[in-house]
Amino acid sequence: MAYDADAIVIGGGLAGLAATAELAEAGRRVILLDQEPEQALGGQAHWSFGGLFFVDSPEQRRLRIRDSHRLAWQDWLGTAAFDRPEDHWPRRWAESYVDFAAGEKRAWLHRMGVRFFPVVGWAERGGYDANGHGNSVPRFHITWGTGPGLVEPFERRVRAGVARGRVELRFRHRVTGLKRTAGAVDTVTGEVLAPSTAQRGTASSREAVGTFELRAQAVIVASGGIGGNHELVRANWPERLGTPPEKMLSGVPAHVDGLMLGVAEDAGGRIINRDRMWHYTEGIENWNPIWARHGIRILPGPSSLWLDATGRRLPVPLFPGFDTLGTLDHIMRTGHGYTWFVLSRKIIEKEFTLSGSEQNPDLTGRSVRDVLGRARHGAPGPVQAFMDHGADFVIEREPAALARRMNELTGDDLIDADALHGEIAARDREIRNPYTKDLQVTAVHGARRYLGDRLIRVAAPHRLLDPAAGPLIAVRLNILTRKSLGGLETDLSARVLTEDGSPLPGVYAAGEAAGFGGGGVHGYRSLEGTFLGGCLFSGRTAGRAAARALG
Ligand SMILES: Cc1cc2nc3c(=O)[nH]c(=O)nc-3n(C[C@H](O)[C@H](O)[C@H](O)COP(=O)(O)OP(=O)(O)OC[C@H]3O[C@@H](n4cnc5c(N)ncnc54)[C@H](O)[C@@H]3O)c2cc1C
């Protein structure tokens, strides 16, 4: 039987686009399949904030950040905490990825026209010792144009392949099977779904109007993770984090359904580290949702007081933006699925960034004028919209009124007004104290030694009860599903491996489906900005390796 193409790529997200571009530029014929309609091309990356992990970049150096490969590797290891036999390939991928991030990554993107916001963000600050979790220095580089700005050059390269007759895009093709001929996987089967005008991000129908069967020598699985499928998230929820929360918001569209992973597994691929996931603890209900249960993650500065559902402060070092997984672990032990930020107007104005391209129209639209406008008095427009319409926001002048409204919002009656007042007043006393025993206050002072934080990210320390900084704001924070850190185990050529460690002939995997490389390059935790880059690196690797193997 003849082949329909040299390679078939399953999934038109960032990883699939990167793989397809490499194959086409190597002169291969590729069919790119996606279950969604054409208007959704780019997958999750379109919605992303476009944050990228670089090591020792010109942007860092201009801000006097001294970074190095060695420091980044120390941080990666402390964060990943690899501790399983199946971490063999993930660890090898991590080594290669840190080399990439400290080496050619930025220049490679720059050559494709990608540019970066000059102020580098400091995500996952850690708070433990030098070998523990977290970024020792700021490394979160925001793409100028956010997610769409990063998708653009890869889509352009793929469309150039279409123009040259090397790439065929087939939308509304949902893969449901992989079949072998003489031991090698070379056939992709599935359903052709009814045409859809569903807007990007909204659920498209799953009505099948036909079937398909396509053959190629190489198949690249780039179908994303499981974050949009809460049943799968619950089924894979790690025992160490207790029972999954009753309420979870969705940080990804419905197409992140994880079903293709089961298809690849049925064909013989091995999935590892399923219980490692990266969900956020600062999710707020989108007042203007695009997909079901749509939640937005707050990327917080370090100053807000973080309280559990009963009003008790989270333990050190679980400050905003320090340790996502550690915070999730703690929250799951409280027996309540939500927590609170309590802060001032002054803090929200400077410290709340909302993750997502549509929540940052200034950066996404590449408008210098609008970005500079952030320095003006007042909360950024999208943050103000949440303050006005968001279901999780409570704004009051006095702690007693704030506590009453917090209780009304949840219906749980867990916040004691006097205790809340006491927590805030105690923290405020430490703000006045030039020495302080409160490590969060120390962390805020430390952050402001970094120019980027002082300029746009961390409010000058002040008392929350200072009327000039008010009103007081409480934000209910929900668990928000996002990334799968485990996935199909792959070797350094992105070949999918089987249970016995040998390659599954003909099959490669990239992006979130491959745990961003190896089946779990992040280990347990991420340094952030590592996902998009992981898609690019593993997609590029898979595309190049498949092109080479085709001879
Ligand atoms: C709001 C938001 C903000 C983010 N911000 C950042 C950030 O700042 N930095 C960062 O590093 N990461 C960020 N991320 C994460 C990052 O965007 C994703 O991890 C990454 O884009 C995943 O890409 P992917 O190609 O692996 O998968 P996806 O983008 O999920 O693409 C997979 C594609 O495969 C298709 N597909 C699935 N199953 C099938 C099937 N059976 N048949 C055919 N097609 C199928 C899907 O329709 C989809 O188009 C963010 C994500 C979101 C949602």
C-alpha cells in the first residue's frame, strides 16, 4: 500500500507546528491533523502569556541579573527533584533543555522575528535553600505579542510548507487509532468531524460525518495534555496530594482532552509520571468565559497576605509566586479547596498580572503606549474588569465588613472578623519594623532590590490598613487545572518508547503529550516559562529526528 505522506503529525498546537515546520523544511511531505477547526490552529499556545525560560539572556544582563548554565541546572534539579527509575529520560531531556535555554534558544527565536519584553519576570521564587525549589534569579521572558506572537513564525513556516506543496492541513480529523504493518506503526485512523464555525477556544462538536485512514512512515503525537479533561485529572490525581478538590476551574480549552494519549498507549507507547501535574492555586472564575469552567491564573507579586479558607496565613515560604506545588500540597491538607489573597488597592494595581494572551491586550497587541500606560495610577483594565465583575472579588474599607462579605461569598462562615483583623494588623506591625521576623516582609524587601520588580511588579511596602492604600480586597482563589508534567516516554530523538524500553517503531512524541520531552522533563515542579519552550524544543527534535530517519 502506498504512503499518503512521509510523516503524519497529530496536533496543530505549538509542538505540532514546530515538528511540521522542521519536516517540511527538510523536504518531507507531511499531513498535519487536528480535531479542531482551522480557526483554532496553534492550540493552547495562542492563549498563553508567552513566558519563556532563558538563561543568561541580554534582557537579564541589562537588568544586572547574573545567571549561568550552572545556576539554572542547580535550580532545575532542585525543582524537578527527580527520584524515580523512570526519570532516566526526563533527566536527560532536562540536561538538553537547559543547554538549549542557555544556548541557542533565544537566538533561534530572534532569527524568526520573535522579540521579548525588556523586563524579565521572576516566577517560582522558591524560598527554600540554595539546592531547593525555585528560580534563584528572574528568568521569565515575556514574548512581545504574547502567545500569538510565538505561534506566528511557526504557523508562517508551516503555511510556507503548504504553499510549496509539502504540507497538507487536515482539520476536523480526530485520531482514534494507530495501526502497525510488519511491526511498525504506519497507519493513523479516525473520524472526520462535522465542519465547525466554533470560535477559537470554544468547544466544537464531536459529531462524526466520516472516517479516515492515512499511512506514513513516521507519526508524531503532539496532542497536548489532559488539563481540559477533569475526569482524567481526577483519575491521575497523585495520592500524595489527597483527594482532588471538588471544584476545579479549567485553565485550558476543552480540546486538551488527553484522549490521544490513550490511543498511543494502546498502540504500545509507555506513559510515565501520570501523577505529576502542574495546576495553579490562584485561579479565578473568568467573568467573561470562553470555554467551560474557564479560570484565569493570577501571576501574583509577593505582597498579598495568603490565607487558608479559615483565615489562617499559609506557612512559610508559601508566599504568592513562590512554590506552586508546595502551596497546592498545603491547601489539599486544609480540607478546603480554596484560599484567599487579602491585599490593598495599591498592591492589586502593581502586583496582579493575569495569565493569558487575551488578558494582556497591550502586550499581545504589541502596543508600547498601552504597556507604558500600566505605570499610570489604577489597576490595569483587565484586572479592573475582574474587580468590577469577578465572582471571587470582595472589596471593602474595613476588615470586619471584608470578613462578612468573604463569608457571604462562600457560604462557609469560616472567617472570624477579629482573627482576620488580627492577622492583618500583625503583618502591618512588621512592615513598620525595619528588622522584622516576618519572612514574607523580608522577601518583599529582597524582591525590590531587583530593578524589574521595583519598577513594575512589587508595590512599595505599606500597611494594608493604611486608608491611603485602600480599600481592602479579598480574592477567593480556586484550583485551576493546566499542565500535565508526565506523558509518553521518549528518548533524546523523541522516539516513543515501549514498556521494555525499546522504541515503538515509527512513533515520535512532542510537547505536553511527551511530558514536554522524555515523559516528564520537569520532574515534580516547573521553573515556569518552560512549557512553550519545551514544545518548541521537543517539536523541533521530533521533526528533525523523523526527517533524518526517513533517509
Ligand atoms: C492561558 C494559558 C497560559 C499559558 N502561559 C504559558 C506561559 O506563559 N509559558 C509557558 O511556557 N506555557 C504557558 N502555557 C502552557 C502552554 O501554552 C502549553 O503547555 C502548550 O502550548 C501546549 O502545546 P502542545 O502543542 O503540546 O499542545 P496543545 O496546544 O494542547 O495542542 C494539541 C493539539 O492537538 C489536537 N488534538 C488532541 N487530540 C487530538 C486527536 N485525537 N486527533 C487530532 N487532534 C488532536 C488539539 O485539538 C490541539 O490543537 C499556557 C497555557 C495556557 C492555556
